[in-house]
Amino acid sequence: MKNLLLIAIGAGVGFIAAHQLSKTEQGARFFAEVDGRAREFGEAVVDGYKAREAEIRAAVADAEDALGDLAK
């Protein structure tokens, strides 16, 4: 229980510090850069997921075709 309280206090202090830092010009630039990088990472994950999904769908379609040929 003590650890949970310490985590909550740490998160609160971190939030307050980040809020104060974001009010400065350097802080705003820092958070804009972090936001941009996070968005780039998210887009890369989505692109990778879509590419892998397309590969799997193609493999399933090939397998269905092969099974259809065997059934004939």
C-alpha cells in the first residue's frame, strides 16, 4: 500500500513539474518534439500492422486456393 501511495505521489509531482515546464518556451518545444516523435512511432506501428495484415491475408488466400485445387 505504501508503494502505491509513493507511485501516486510521484506521478502527481511529475505531472505538476511537466505542466510548469510546458509553460516555458523551451519546455513547449520539448513537448512538441516528444509529441511529434510519438506520433511518428504510432504511424510506423500502424503501417507495420497493416503491412503484416496484408501479408497474412495474402497467405490465407493462397492457402484457400491450394485447398480448393486439392478438393477438385
